[in-house]
Amino acid sequence: MRTFDYARADSPEAAVRASGAGVRFIAGGTNLLDLMKLQIETPTKLVDISRLDLAGIEERGDGGLTIGALVPNSDLAADPRVIAKYEVLARALLAGASGQLRNKATTGGNLLQRTRCCYFYDIAARCNKRDPGSGCDARDGFNRILAVLGTSEQCIATHPGDMPVAMRALDATILTLKPDGDRRRISIHDFYRLPGETPEIETVLEPGELITHVELPAPVEGARHLYRKVRDRASYAFALVSVAGVVRVAEGKIASATLAFGGLGPMPWRDEGVEAVLVGEAPGDDAFNAAADALLADARGFGANDFKIPLMRRTLIASLRQLTGIAG
Ligand SMILES: Cc1cc2nc3c(=O)[nH]c(=O)nc-3n(C[C@H](O)[C@H](O)[C@H](O)COP(=O)(O)OP(=O)(O)OC[C@H]3O[C@@H](n4cnc5c(N)ncnc54)[C@H](O)[C@@H]3O)c2cc1C
Ligand code: SF4
């Protein structure tokens, strides 16, 4: 048995002051505790942030929403302002995990959940993300749920989250507090890192940096929202592929489109080239196929996950039909 210290923080400042080598924040614990039980995470100290005053959802004067890092996923999904203005987010949250897990899982923890690659969770397997330099058993192994875009020689894992995919489609900003007291605002588009040579480093967060809030900009008026998740079971399963979309059609043309994708890459995926293909076009399968071509031009499977490429094409086209009102 590995022992560790435990401390409960009473303010964000106290939490970051208590951080250091071997220290982990614990929020809902739904991912971290599993990783500790499997000895994939072996912190020397847990700093419990679950009682911090970061569980509120506030409307801002600019029409946007500020979400505390400790807002449970279930509360965020049930918030009337989220349902009315950010439907894609509510739908993505409800597509994730189970009711019990969503009651515990927090906004900050959800952004930082680790991959579901089975070799990452098997300490007898080679995994560069868990044990840098050891190799990657997934490349020639069981890679059905793994990535087809943004991979590297070192790692082909996917980010498993649903909520972060919606937040990428919504242009969210992540607010943090660093141990030196500095605060940062990080666009979600800059938050996640590709695996490259260092798959163990997944975000631009510095050691001991605490997520305090997530800001959503004012919603796009008149847009349709969608979160479509394809998975092996109807609930309680991670995405094989998913689409988060916010699309506005005006005068028979696509006036604006923001799209993000789950299950495809090591981070919630967004490709503005795909959106550029769509904007200004009349909704229809010609435009939708061109968007799928743009999204998947560089996609590469590793055998068991090859199916994701045609599955993503079909899912994107079906999503765009719904988002543009061609299909109900
Ligand atoms: C069986 C099962 C099924 C699931 N299915 C899905 C699914 O379908 N879709 C989906 O999206 N998710 C799914 N999840 C994942 C779940 O959503 C995450 O475990 C959860 O969101 C993590 O939040 P948490 O608050 O429990 O994080 P914790 O486990 O407490 O923390 C996770 C990580 O984030 C860090 N952290 C937490 N909060 C902060 C903060 N404010 N600042 C800095 N660091 C922080 C912790 O140190 C830790 O490293 C599933 C989980 C399980 C166990
Ligand atoms: S894909 Fe990444 S997480 Fe999975 S075994 Fe390879 S290095 Fe590890």
C-alpha cells in the first residue's frame, strides 16, 4: 500500500500554495481515484479542492456565462441558462458517463480526465504516456477506440471527454490561478497539446496551476445546436466519434458554423478549415461531403480503428443535415 498525505484547501490561493512535486488536486475524484487504485497516479499528497467556493454559474454583462471549476456535470447540464443558450453543452454533458458519475464529476476535472487507452491502465503494458520512453503497445494492439488524427509515433490515444468537445465548439476560455499568484486566461483552443514526443504532457497547465473557472462567450443568436455521440452502447460508454456543432443558416446559406469532434484525436478536435468550407454555402450533401473531405484528409487508422474514418464522415454529414434543418 502506498501512503499519501491529505489536506483540504479552504481557498484557491491556499490550494495552489499547497501544490508541489507529487501533489495532486482532487475534485470529484472519479478519474483520479481510479488511477490511484491502479497505481498509475502515485501522489505523495492530495489537496482536496472539492469544498472551494467555485461551484457557481454566473451570467456576465457581455451575455456570456462563467462556470466555476467545481460545478458538477449534472448541475451544469440542468442549468436553465445552459439549456436555453448552450444546448450543445447540456447535450454533451448528458451524453457522458452515468447520472451518479455526473453528480460527482466537476467541470475542471472533466477537462483534465485522462485517456481511456487500455494499455495506459495496464501497468504491465508499454505506454509512453504513463511511462515515457517505454513504447506504445496500442499501435499494433487493441486500438479500436484510439485516434486517427493528431497522433505521433509515441502515442495514438484519444481524449475521451464529451463536455470539452462542446466547449471547443463554443470557444470557451479557461481561467487559472498559478502557485505564484498569477492568473491566466487560456483559450480552449490553446489548452490541449498534441502528443508529439511528450505524450505524458497533455495540456499547457503548469505544475500546481488550478483551473478556477470556464468562460463561455455570448451565444450565437439564431443558431442550431447539436451533440451527436456514436458509441458501442446507448449509455455509459465513451465516444467512438462525436460531433458538437453550432450552425446558423440565413437566407438559404450557412452563415456561421463552429464544429468540434470527439473520439478522433488526442484532444477535442477542431479544424477551422472544415468550417471555412461550409460558410457561405447552401446546405446540402455537396457542401457536407466537402467538409468531411477537409476534416479527414489527414486521417490515418491503425487497423482496429480504421472504421472511425468512414463512421466520422457519416456522422458529420448526418449532423450537418440536422444542424441546417434538412433533417429533423
Ligand atoms: C465508468 C466511467 C465512465 C465515464 N464515462 C464518461 C463519458 O462517457 N464521457 C465523459 O466525458 N467522461 C466520462 N467519464 C469521465 C468523467 O467525466 C471524469 O472522470 C470526470 O469528469 C472527472 O472529474 P472529477 O471532478 O471527478 O476529476 P478528478 O478525478 O477529481 O480529477 C481529474 C484530474 O483533474 C485534476 N483536477 C481536477 N480539478 C482540477 C482543477 N480545478 N484544477 C486543476 N486540476 C484539477 C486532478 O488533479 C486530476 O488530475 C467516465 C468516468 C467513469 C469512471
Ligand atoms: S496510445 Fe498512448 S496511452 Fe495508449 S499505449 Fe500508446 S502511449 Fe500509452
